[in-house]
Amino acid sequence: MNKMIVLCTGVLLTTGILFGCTQSKADEDQSMKKQNVGKYTMPDERSKHEGTWLQWPHNFTYGKGHKEDYETIWIEMTSALSEGENVHIIAYDKYEKEYIYDLLYDEGIDMDKIDFYIVPTDDVWARDTAPIFVYDKDNNLKLMDWGFNGWGKKTPYKKDALISNRLSKQLGMERIDLNEVVLEGGAFELDGNGTFLSTRSAVTNKNRNPKLSEAEIEEAIEENLGATNFIWLDGVPGLDITDFHIDGFAKFHDKSTMITMKEADLEEWGVSDKDINTLMNAKNAFDKPYHYVYLPITKSNVVLDNGNNLGYKGSYINYYIGNTVVLVPNYNDPNDKIANDTIQKLYPDRKVIGIDVRELYKDGGMIHCVTQQQPIDLK
């Protein structure tokens, strides 16, 4: 077992939400100052990608059947993403690379858009273990390597902890060593305007950063991700293997809009009343409240093709924004269409593609969990 969720999105657009609204010139100037506080900038997920990183599933860690359960999902992601960007595939070894190449070639995928990097991995969770790519002050692309310890040493993690280091050598890209701070990509959201949203249970938790205070962690995040405004939810330690990653239930659409669930669905997801209040009353770095878009959770508990009822519902918020597509987790549920249609309205310039993630979800993962964007090189 790996990233197992214990708990378990129609649709309401808050009054007054304005898509595509523009900031005043003064706000734009303030925004640029806020974004240039630290040494580095992590571009918004909606920004132009050079490509997307995927860690291909294998059977070396969890035994026979693990790869087979996941593979259709990885093929669908690769096919959809490769229409608009490169797909960088991390393969366990040269034999796996050859196997994956043949698999994708037989599916008719444009192999000119696919490349491979051989790096031994423990698992598939690229959001948490693949590099985070950032720009420095001179717009040079850098590879950021935060610490990873298997979500508090709950699973095998030592190979995954070395992915960024190994890739920096293969890519010839400078690596920023931040291993002294454990921070998974799925544990935080940035609004691109100086705000960092996260849960304490997945970041300041003693199973991640026992020697660091919250203030010290904030200092590292401000220095390396440019955040000046911190929205901390307490979260729920131990509820799932990630200790309650934020990307399961909240995501920024833009600098003024947050996507989350209705309060009843947040409660079912396991969010406390205190955290719901904090989330619904959050303000950005300029002390302005966010507008909210609500996605449903699945209508029913997720059921696998073999009839196995997982006993919890699924989230649609864990979607991934590609250059030309938005990949949305689907569950063979009536609310799939509601969620897909709503997300399509949020991203009219991209095609929403629903991907059945139930086999991945039985181990706790969705689409955002297994993808990591690489922004374009501005030089």
C-alpha cells in the first residue's frame, strides 16, 4: 500500500466572480514587488510549460500487478499532454525504458514529444518527488530539490529522495539544495501573488521538520518561493498517508479566485470547522478576500470495476493544467460530468479530459499527485 486516503465535487459560482478581470496598475506594481521578494519564482501551473514530468509505474517496490493497475492512466496522460507539450518520463532502468517506448509507440503517440530519463524510483508521485522548477532573478531556469522522507517515513522513499539530484546531472541544470526542509509539492498551493496555502499537518508536522519552527519554515518558503502571505490550515495528521495534503481539496484558479468544495463536502473530506472557517475567510497578500468556485465531490463512494467499494468519495480538485488540456480525475460517477463542465468553463482555452483514476485512487492518488510541470526556458 502506498498513498492511501482514509476519507473520502452541483456546482456554485460565488456571486460577483469575474473571470479574466484585471488588476489596477497600482495592484500590478504591488504584485510584482510581492513576487520578487525571494531569490526564486515558481511559475503558476497555468503558465506555458516546456513539458510535464511523469514517473512511470513499475513493480520493483510493491510487487507484481502494481504497474498493470496504473498503466492505462499513464498512457492516457501521456497521449493527452503530448498534443501540446513534451512529456518527460522517468523510467526505472533501461529495460523499463524500452518497454515504455514500445508501449507508447504501439498506442500511436508522437514519440518526438516523449523523452526518457533513467532514474530508479520507489513510486509514482511526481508532484511530491520530482523536481520543482523555478526561475531566478535573471530568468534562468533552476531545479529545486526540497527534502522528501516518504510522508514522514511511512513508505520506501530513499530512491525518490534522490530523483532531483540525479536529474540535475542528466539535465545539466543547476540544483538548489533545500533538503534541510521537507516540503512535498502536493502540500502547498501558490496564488502567484505572494500567497502560500498549506496544512500544518503536512509541513510543520514533527514527522517532516522536527528541528524547524513554523517561522523558520516560512522564512525558507519566502526565500525560495517568494511567498509573503501564509494561509495555514491545521489539517489532520494521520488521516491519510500525506497527513492531509492541500491539493486534494483546495486550488487557486488565479490571483483572486480559489477553487474548493462546499462546506458539507469539506466536512466529509475531513476538514475541521476551524479550517473551513479559515479557508472561507482567507485573504490574499493585499488583504483582499478571494472569490470562490465550488466543485462537488463524487455523488457516491468510489467503486472499482471489480465491485470493490472503497468506502470514500473522490475529489475533482486534484486536476492538472497542461498547455492545451486540463486532466481531471474521474470516477465513473454522475458528478464527473458536472465537474468536467465546470472546469471547462474555468479554462475555455484548454480541452478538459476526464481520466478514470479509480485504480490509482484506491492507493490515494489522483492526477495532480502524479504530474509535475516544467516551465519554458525564458533565455
